[in-house]
Amino acid sequence: MRGNRLGGKPGGSEESKRYKRILMKQIKALNNHLPQRRASLKKLTENPELELKTRKGEKFTVNSDEIERISKIVPKRYWETLKIPIYIEINRKHSKGTYKISGRYATMVVSEILNRGIDEDKEQLFIYRPEVIELRRELKTTTEYMFAARI
């Protein structure tokens, strides 16, 4: 096979397109635990009892103590920008045991929780399995795994 990983010429064969559709459906199913829409930190500080709905239609709530902790890390002027939950991206393109955090304020929060020091200009942060365990222990309801794939 030449060209892209899924087969042949750009655009691909019908089989390649079918494979991509199947893979996308599987990834979507893996992400059913995620909320349909994330809420801003501002909205969650104003309404700590706010309930979100997952893509499956189930209730998704966040712990108010975690929201308070995050609000002490992120400057108030950016509360509208930071969306909760913070996604911990799992992607095969990263080496095994490597996870990605995206977004300036999400990386700020994760860096602080993991005692890495804050770099306000960082848009991406790569963390490793032991750090993910620590992060999830500290922020159980305000972080979530998100599955991704390059297709």
C-alpha cells in the first residue's frame, strides 16, 4: 500500500473510506462518557450545582471543591475561556503512556496540579501515565479521558 496509512491514493478507495467511517463511529462510541457541551469555569463557579449531559444522555456533575481549586489557579479574567472538564487526550500517534492536554488555561491548571510550574504561553502539555494517575486523583470530576485518532 502506498500513500496514506489507510490505503492508496489521496481520497482513498471505497474500502478505505468505509474503514474510516467505522473507525470514527468506534471513537465516537468511546467518547460517549463526555459531556455534550463543556461548561466554562465561570459558569460553574456561578452555579456549582450545574449538571451537564453526556453524549449518552446521562448526568455529568463536577465537584465544587475541584472548581474552587481550579478557580484559584486560573486568573478570573480567563474563567470564561477555560472549559470543564479538561480533556486528557489519548491518541495512538503519541508514544505509549503519553497523554496530551490542550489549551492555554487547561495546561496552566494541569501544570500547577502536577507541580511543574506554570508557563502561561503553553498551548499543549504532554504528560505521562504516573502523572495522569496523580491528576485524576486530584481532579476526578473536572478531568476526563478523550479518545482521538488521526485519520
